[in-house]
Amino acid sequence: MRAAKRDYYEALGVERSADGAALKAAYRKLAVKYHPDHNQDNPDAEEAFKEITEAYAVLSDADRRRRYDQLGHAAFAGEDGSGPDFSSFGDILEGLFDGVFGNRATDGLPKDLRYNLEIGFEEAALGADKRIEYERREVCSQCNGSRADPGASHAECNACSGRGEVRFQRGFFANTRPCSQCSGTGVRAEARCTRCKGRGSEARKRVLTVKLPAGVEDGAVRSVSDAGEQTLDGSGALHVHVAVRPHPLFTREGADVLCEVPVSFPQAALGAQIDVPTLEGRVSMRLPPGTQSGKVFRLRGKGLPVFGGYGKGDQFVTVVVEVPQQLNERQRALLAKLADELDSGQHLPAKHGFLDKLKNLFD
Ligand SMILES: [Zn+2]
Ligand SMILES: [Zn+2]
């Protein structure tokens, strides 16, 4: 005998104002958690399952819910005070469980598939038609999904009448399990389709071409309807997840392309014509005298097509001045001489401005 019976709303964890959809969602979640099949070693689970199922059976029925709201548990107290009569809830539970746990009918629902597609930076930039090859399950081409040999006269399993599952009582509600006589196929062993061995489906290779628009971004998903798993109820979709390989020179920010170009100290000081890589090939760019390291130049329209929009992005070129390394005796002497000559506010304004500020701060 249980102690004081819990409020039905409380048992399901919903507000008293919860609508049908909220009730169902709450119940399904708890039902999966407490279902006896998932709780072989937990004797309390069945009690919990019974409680939420009773709560749902009452609250999901408008008439019963009204009575419960008015009278509470007393509304259903029978002669023995044991609660509502479950025999009349059979249909509710059956209908509900088909959706919660899956049986032959729902197993037939077509599944979506995922394909991971890696492409190069340039392919993403310019767009590409990519041929992909994958395997999916399709309705068996010999039995058309019936699982039975087309020539068999009496294919149906006698034990389950061809349903592939049998009902049994577990605790207080009816449950189903795969028919052991026919291994859940619904078809007698001798009459099974030889091609699919009674599965009704077979794995087939598929090839298709996925069109990737210019400017497609890393992480983009292209979905191809009807290219997923096929069942008698139709086909799911194939979701192609695009990953863009990194480029040795370029990175990308939306439609803009970024790159760094190292230049020598004399080039930066004297000015130079330098080669810059773009997606369309090499271009020549003028570096003005006195260009500082980190200076960014914009090459208009040299970026990527705007994905899902119009026009093109720009390319941003960051100039990085490389300091000479591993100098020999003569080079060191030359540089030292130059250093003396250039060390003034006129030639190195940033350095001298900084020194002035430092002085003001501490002197
Ligand atoms: Zn077959
Ligand atoms: Zn059977």
C-alpha cells in the first residue's frame, strides 16, 4: 500500500495550466526514463512508471482531467480506493507507446543521413560540384520491402500473424517484444526473401553531385531531400556538412580574405613593388617608402563572393617587416653606422615619442 498519493501534476512535473502538448512531452520524457526495459535492476522504476502513466492517462483526457481538478484523487477512488480503472486506458497507452519506444511501424520511418565533406579553400571560394559516394539502406529490390520471397505462397509467420512482434503483459500494462519464431521479420524462415534475408532492405551505394555555391562557408550544411535512408514510407534527407580545409596563405572572415606578406626592412624603408597572392593569382602591389610593420592594405573586390548575398569581399594584406637575422661582421658594422645616423625623432618618430613620454612619467 502506497503512502499518500502524489498529485498528478506534480508527478509529471507540469503546471496545472499545462496543455496537451506539454503533458505529452513531460510524460514521454519520464516514461523513457522509468520504462521497465531501461531499468531492469531498479524495482522502484516500475512504481514510478506506473505513477506517471496513471497521471498522464487521467490528465490527457479532458473529462477525467476536469473531474480530477474538482475532486482530486477521490474522483477515481473505487470500492477499494485503489485509483482509476486502467482497463479503460488501454488505447491511450498503446497509442502513446508506439511513439515512445518504437515498434515495427515506427522503425519504418525513413532516417536522415549525414555526410562529412571536406573541400579546399579555393573550392569554397569559387564554388564546386562535388561528387560524393555513400552507402544507404534502400527498400529491397527483390521483395520490395515485404521481406518475403516473391514466390512464396504462405509467407506469414503463424506465431505473430505477420506482425513481427507479440504482445505480453508486464506489470500493469501491455508491452510488445519481437516475435522469436520469425526473429521479428513477420515472415516464416523458409519463405524469407533470399536477397535481404527478411530484412526488407539492403545496403546500396549511391553517387550524387552536390552543388556548392561560391563562397560556401566552413560548417555550412547542404541538405539533399530523398537521399537519406529509404523505407516503404519514403526517404529521409542527406545532410552534407561542409568543412573547408585551411589554406597555407589565406584565412577568411566572411567574404573577406586575409593574408600576411613579409617584406624586408630595406623594402619597407625605401618602398618597393611586391608580389601579393590573391585567389585569382599573383598581383603586384606598391609598398610606399616608410611602410610600418603591421600596416594593412586593402585590395578591393579580391575577396570571396558574398555567401547568400551579392558582390564580393576584399582582400586585406598585412605587411610584416622582417628584421634581418644572423648578420656577419661587415653587415653588423654597416647597420650600427646606419643606426647612429637614423636615431632621431625625424626618422624614428614612434621610438622618440615613446622615450619622451617615458621621461615625463619618471623624471
Ligand atoms: Zn528482400
Ligand atoms: Zn513471428
